[in-house]
Amino acid sequence: MSAAAFSTALLLLLGGAKPGEYTERSLCDLWAGAHCHATKCLKDAKERCTAVSSRCRGATRHVVSRSRAERTAACAKALLQSSCGGPTPSECADVTAAY
């Protein structure tokens, strides 16, 4: 087994998620990263990003439902494709970042 494959397997084992699954923590990080990207042009971008990212510190490594993961991933993708400082995409309407 190569070192990279071993590292990936170990990470998945310790993280509690299988390929294709998200944990509370990874989903929060995904959403926070997209939010930071979508607000990077604003004057208070650093503070906004810090505030959103700090919510992820307490997130667990429990696996989330597939539907929640798909909704959050769709929101993150839409945020990454939106113009900086623009309105919140409709894909984010039912997505909360409360972790």
C-alpha cells in the first residue's frame, strides 16, 4: 500500500466518514470556505471570514445525512460561482451554518 493511500485510509478511519460522506466538521469547513470566497471583496471580509470559520471549531466528526450534505454542497458551489458581494444564491435558502 502506498503512503498516500495509507494516509487517506487512516484519515477516513479516524474521521468516521467513508468516501462520499461528510462529517459536521468537513461540511462546516466547506460552507465557511465558500462564504469567505463570496465575501472576499468586502471591506470587512477578514472579520466575516473569521466569524464564519470560528463556528466550525465546535463541529463534530459525526456523519451528516446525505440530503443535508447535498444541500450544503450545492450552496457552497453556488457561492463559489456567484459574484463577490452579490445576493445570496437561491441554493442557500434552506442551508444553515449552525453547527
